[in-house]
Amino acid sequence: MARPTPLSGFPEWLTDGRVVEQYVLDTLRRTFELHGFAGIETRAVEPLDQLLRKGETSKEVYVLRRLQEDADGEPAVDRSEKQLGLHFDLTVPFARYVLENAGRLAFPFKRYQIQKVWRGERPQDGRFREFVQADIDVVGAGELPYHYEVELPLAMAEALGALRDVGVPEVRILVNNRKVAEGFYRGLGLDDVEGVLRQVDKLDKIGPDAVAELLRAEQGATPEQAKGCLELAAISGEDVAVVERVRALAASYDAVTELLETGLGELAALIEAAARRAPGVVVADLKIARGLDYYTGSVYETVLVGHEQLGSICSGGRYDTLASDGKNTYPGVGLSIGVSRLVSRLLSAGLVTATRGVPTAVLVAVTDEAHRDRSDAVAAALRARGVPADVAPTAAKFGKQIKFADRRGIPFVWFPGQAEEDGTVGPDQVKDIRSGDQVDADAASWAPPAEDLFPRVVPAAAE
């Protein structure tokens, strides 16, 4: 069999990388639950027409086809079934979940969801075709108070901040409010608000000159209107002074509107609350647009400080009509972390590492195959007390068994007591193969130090 080659865009971590990923996921899950979010998991597939209903391109969706073949060797197709596709984010499945279960959910409904998603885009640094997302959302029935737009980014900031101790860089949550943008654009006389937002969303990729040209060519903006859009996008800051700068800019263009003032009030409330509860983490950035048309209020993007070129690792916003059955509407606000993107940067940049790639804390040596059952009994006694233990695969010389443990990062090797000439059996001993210390031990009471019990994730420099 020829040596297989990796599939581009489908990450597979080695065991130590998987330890890092699991630590990130466990930390996020624990923090989400502390904030009252309940975990759910939805199916991997959705009807294709639902996946594409917000205008996403079908080229990004992995479409499923039946595997069974008919008599001619062609794939069998059941025309009564809808065409299905793998979900490319967790938003559409969650909206469907809310509609299907609305009568059994208590609103406001707070959920977190951690699952794989699939997207047929061109793989590049931090972008994959198969990746793990972690979402949090709050959804209301008919209405949802604005304070959730403040609380969600702060909960996410706390979740990401909980990773700082192991070497994850600081994060900045960049926030804007779609009411501010829409109110300003309409005050300028630009009616194609969604089109303007899509162009402004490209600023970091193509630069202001190219965005201005697109605004003139595709949205019919005058040079003065395009200039105003770019000036708004250039405003940023950590305190409510940002609001006054936007208000002054709007006044200079005679573009003050009621919608703009509503959005500025909401943005000010978010910035003030964030400054009290998480100083320096949340920054108002008026170029944050989030090009998807279902966002209606606050919008968020999150970058790793010092790794801004990676792009946003976490994004989201307020939506009012994503989940609706025509009679009832379920507004919400949500944020989504690209976990695989975050983990890929932690590993590729050597920011964090695992103390070992296997869970085993103790390898029980085997003196000879005739007495393997003694080693098995020791391992069973250790496991019963919560100590991860494995038994050596062969009764090789002890030196080779120690090397076996060392290659896997297992810190301790257990030696069963040796038979004496008088028929007695000597005490068991356990060796810390890092320091060379060896002591008598009893499987009913001995345990490794707490820091060695399970693999830990630490800053790379601290390994």
C-alpha cells in the first residue's frame, strides 16, 4: 500500500496536540456552564435549501449523496427525500432546533454547542474544511433584552481569558453596532446598507482605497459619501469617547439620525459595562461590519493580540429574525469560536505544549510473562484509585521498559516486588524516571504528585 498523503484542510493533531485541544474545549465548556449555558448537540446534516437560505454559496456546502447503488452501478436517489448537506456553521442548525422545540424550551434559552462543521473553502493558515466550533447563544421568544448583548461578549472574554495561564495570548473583542452603521449610512443618503456593509467588511483584506472604489462602483456612492464611510470605519477606542467621535463625525456630514442615536446608546452601554468588568478586553471598532444580513444590533470579532494576521477567531452578533416560523420570532445574540483555528495557532507558533501525550502516569513493569498477572493486579489497583496506569507490553529488560515509558512521556515506572530465596516477595518500588528517585510503594496507597496525575497544558517555555 502506498504511503497515504494528508488531505488539505482536514486537521489531525498528534496526541499532545489533542491534549491541548481537549484542554481548550474543557475550559470553554466549564466557563459556559458557569454562566448558565446548557449544552446541546444537533445533527450533522440539514436540508440544502435551509443551509442556503441566507445566500451562502452552494460551493461551500458538502452535499450528501446516497451510497447505495442501483443495478446499473449508479448512486440510488430517493426523490422523496430532500437533498442534504453537512452544516458549515452551527447557526442554521440551532435556529431549526429552536423552532422545532420551542414548545419545550424555557425562554430566554441559553445554549452552548461544541461540534465539528464542514466548509468547502480554500484551506489556508487557520482555515480548514473540517473544524470544531464552539458557540454560545441566548434566544428569546418575541423579544430579547439588550443587556444580553453586553453579557455574551463578556462571558466569551472570560472563557478565553481562562486560557491565559497556559500561554494563550490576550484577546481583544472588537465591537460595533449595526444600528450605528445603518443610521450613519442612511444619513449620508446611502440606501443599499447591506451592500455598504459588505464592502466595509473587506477593509482589512483589500484596504481603504479599494473599498472606496467598490462603494462608488457598486453602491453608487459619491466620493464624499465613500469618504464618510471610511472615516466612520477608522474610529476605534476603549471608552465612551468613541461615541462622541461618531456623533461629531455624523454632525459634520449632517448624517445624524434617530437610528444612529439608538445604536450609539447601545454601544455606549456595552463599552461602559466592559470597561468595569473586563478592562481593556472589549474595544469599539467601527469598521467591524459582519457582512451577513441577519445581524441587527451589536456585532463582534475577536483577535489574538500579536497574531492579528490570523484574523478573527471568534465572531457573532445580535439577530432578530434568524429563527422565525412566520407567526413567532425568536431574536437572539450569539458568538462562535473557531476552536480549530485557535488550536492550530497555539501549536504552530509553539505557544503552549502538553506535559505528555498519553494519559498514563504509571507504567507497571513486567518481570516475566509467567507473572504478568501480578503487574495487571497492580495496574487495576491504581486505576481503582483514579491513577492512570498501563502495563508494559513485553517482559523485556527493565532498561528497555523504562525507555518505553520515557518515549511516551510516562513519568513513573512501577516494579513489582522480586521473589527472595526464602520464598518471600520484596516490596514493590516506583521510580520517577525524570529524577531517578526510587521508593517502596503500595498500590493501595501510593499516588503520583497532583501535577503528574494527568497530562497538563502549560506555556511552551515552562515545559
